[in-house]
Amino acid sequence: MINNVFEDKYASLRKKEGRVYSDTEVLKLPSISSSHAFYKEWAIRKRSCKKLLRYLKKKEAVQNILEIGCGNGWLSAQLATNTKADTVGLDIDNIELEQARKLFSPIQNLSFINADIINDEIFRDKKFDCIVFAASIQYFESIKKIIETALKHLAPQGEVHILDTNFYQATEVISAQQRTKAYYTSLGFSGLEDYYFHHSVDELTIFQYKILFDPASWRNILSFNKTPFYWIVVKNQYH
């Protein structure tokens, strides 16, 4: 469970990292100034956003979308305006959600909810055609539990999309955990690593999934614009 302790520490960390964006910046995301400290990161997210939108535009059956871990809402806004699907952005960080609500309120097919998808019953029997985890699934301890939760809210022909998140080989997990701990400690947030989890693709083998983009592919390795993240789609078991 992601709790209030994590929420408070995470909000403070984002401020220290420089990841709290002004209203003007959020409205322009995923485009950002080339002089910005996270320009390269946003260039990657911009490309993955374009790929996801192209994919979804081919899916005429996508009538509603849920983004879990939407933050300031920029991707949810992109999904709502480019697909016309009824879109819900969900997050536990109410500070960023308030910014999202303020900035994107003119988008009529978009709403934001402050909730924990695992422990709250906010949607009850609500089903979505597409559920998106963009740079967020690493904050869930059990990938099995969060995917099972997502599948409960997925329409029969629906899909779960996971992007902009690192996945590791089993032999890489310990060293990745050590790097994360050292990073948080260096910023004065020791202990926050307990809320950041390093998952492997092998954890998805119990589900019906497909890798739409593999960062280990030769195409990516030889590319000028390399992307370190997988793009994974998990199908509903009844698909």
C-alpha cells in the first residue's frame, strides 16, 4: 500500500529534483525547453507518447481510458484530446492532481481522481478499454497484484499498457536496488527506496502479455534516439 508517509516524502523529493513543473511547463508537456535538466528524459517520453497515441487511434473500440499514476495529468490530457475517449487520471498525489484539474478542466472528456487503485473501491464494477501505467508501475511492490487489480477493471477486449519504466534481468535487481538507495541517500531521502521497486519482465509470465518495444533490440541499440524502456501490453485473459 502506498501511504501518506510516501506521499509526503515523494512530493518533497520531486521538488528537490526539480520535477515540479510550472503551469506553463505542464501545458506544453511532453515538449520542454532543450535547456531543461530533464530534456532528454522528456524527449523519450514524447516519443513513447506518440507511439501510444498512434496505436490507440487504430483501436476504434477504445471508448474509455484509465491512467494509473497520472501525476500532473499531461499524458491523460494527451490521451483525452487525441483519442476522444473518456479518460480518467488517477494518482495519490493530490498536489499534482489539483494542478491537473486546474489546467485541464476545459477538456470535457477528462477527469482526475485522488485514490489508491488497489485499496480503494472507487471504480467498483467500472471497466476500461485501456489502462495505462506510464513511469508509475515501479511504485507498486507486487507487479502481480497491481496487474491483477488492473485486469479486474479491464473490459473483455481491453489492454493494459506499461511504458516509460525500467525492467531488469533477475541478475540486475540487487545492483539496481543499491543504486536507487545511494541516489535517495545522496539527496537526503534515505528510506524512500523502500517504496521504489525493481521489477523484471519475468514477473509478467503468468499473464498474457506482449512486448511492443524491447530496448535490447538491435534496432534500438543502433538508433540515434535510444530508449531504455520496454513497452509492454497485457491482454485481458478473455481476449
